[in-house]
Amino acid sequence: MKNPQIVYVTGCLGFIGSHVTRECLQRGWHVIGVDSMTYASNNSWLAEFEPNSHFKFLHKDINDLDRLLDSDVIINAAAETHVDNSIMDNDVFMHSNVMGIHRLLELMRRLPAHRRPRFVQFSTDEVYGDISRGSHCETDTLRPSNPYSASKACADQLIMAWGRTYDIQYNILRPSNNYGIGQYVEKLIPKSIKYLELGHEIDLHDRGEPCRVWLHAKDTAQAVMSVIDHGAVNEIYNISGNIELSNRDVIKKILALYFGESKDHEWERYTRPSKRKGQDVRYHVNDGRLRALGWLPCADFDQELIKIVDYYRRNFVW
């Protein structure tokens, strides 16, 4: 598409949304940042973004937006994302991840066709469900396993239906597990470091056997830019990282960095076994469609993990 001038980033104070916001501002784009400032938002990032004259902030839930300002692209990173929370109470997931998408789509539909922005939706690799071997491609059937992934799959279906019925232009992105500095401490890596700091045992589902592919949030932001720059309209793009690890192996790496020595044989001493309902044993997506646009993940997991462990040791997050 032509170079955007005005871009919405919803969830701009969330983990992925903040990385996308930075990338857009670095490109000189005008960014309308929307965030409801939930428990997982990092409100301190406003101090970074607001001095930029190209940034405008709206403190709103996407469900409460009553109109859209002129824009070229809407990048929707606003979402509830923690699986454990969705299992305990899924109402907020339906509100944000389903009804919020419906609200944005309806606001777009009401605009004249020539003024409608392109809609870029953050989905997840979890919508496919798990796969013991091989990889999921974009045309595979969606088989979500928990309320979180079900809410994201529902949003994907809404977007495709509005695209066909109302000619909404869209892209759906399905990334693998994101990691990096600034991620809220309910997620595996920062939570593990926090629990080590507090002397607590780390909750480890299914003895840490489930496998995930890890993708740095900076690489995710670059993937968004590649899709906006070169991606085909009304296409879905998987985004895969460059390392696959079991959760247990991630914990072992964290222990080695935290204590400055190998603790592989002692990992059970620092963990507490638990069971997650609807647990997916392995996610893996084929992102050849995205790589054909020229994108590749660049971050080195082991090198980035050194920075992450150091950061969360120095910065306590409640």
C-alpha cells in the first residue's frame, strides 16, 4: 500500500503495542494511540511517546470509541491475552477480544468506502490448537483449546466476514510466543524471574513439557511493517520465531543466568508442578508467506534472555 501517514495503534501501552508504536513513530507516521490502561498496560511509556508531536493518546476502551479519526491503518493490539486468566474468568476476554473487534469493524463500516483504513489484527498461533509434529499454515482449520484462543479465533472470523460482506480491507497476523523487556509479569519468562527474586516456586504446567516457538517483540513489530509495506490485502500471515523450546528448557536457561551457574539438575527444586485445563502441548506455524515479503526474525534468544533477566532483577513489577 502507499506509505501510511496516520495510524491507529490500539493497546499502545501493552507489550506488543508499545513496540509497534515505537516503530511507527520512528518511521515518522502520525500515531493515534488508544489504551484503556488495564493492569497489564505500562503507563510509563506515555512519558516516552507523548513528547513526540506525531503521537496523540486516547485513554479509552476500544468498545467505547464512538468514531474514527482520519487514518490509513488501524493496528489492533488491544486484547486480553493471558490463558490462565481466561480459564478463571472469560467475560473480559469476550468483551475485549470479540466485542471490541466488532466495535472497530462497525466504526469502519460506517465510513465512506474511500475513507476506510486498512485493518491489521493481532491474532495468535493458538487459534490453530496444538500440533504434535510439523507446522500449521494459514489455511488450516481453527481448533482453539481455551477461552483466550477461542476469543481470538472468533475475532478472526468476524474480520473475514466483514471483509467479504462489507469490503473491509484487512490483514490478520498470527504470531508465536512473544518475549522481550517490558512484558508483564504474568507471562512465563518475567514471572519466573520475579518468583526467583521473591524466593517463590515457579508454577510449571505439565512438568514444563509443552513446547513453544519464541519470537522477540521487536521482530514482531518489523513483521507488521513488512505486511503494511508489501503484504497483500485480505491475507493472513503467520509469524514464527527462530527457536523452539520446551517451557522446562526456558526455565533451565533462566536459572543458569539468574544464579550464574548451571542449575539444570536442580530445576525441580525451583518449580511447583501444576496442571492447566485445555493445555496445548505444542504450537508451530509455517510463516513462509511472510518471509516471502523479505521479513526474517533477527533476535538471538539466548542473548536477549541475558538482557531480560538483568532487567527484571533491577526492576520489580508488581
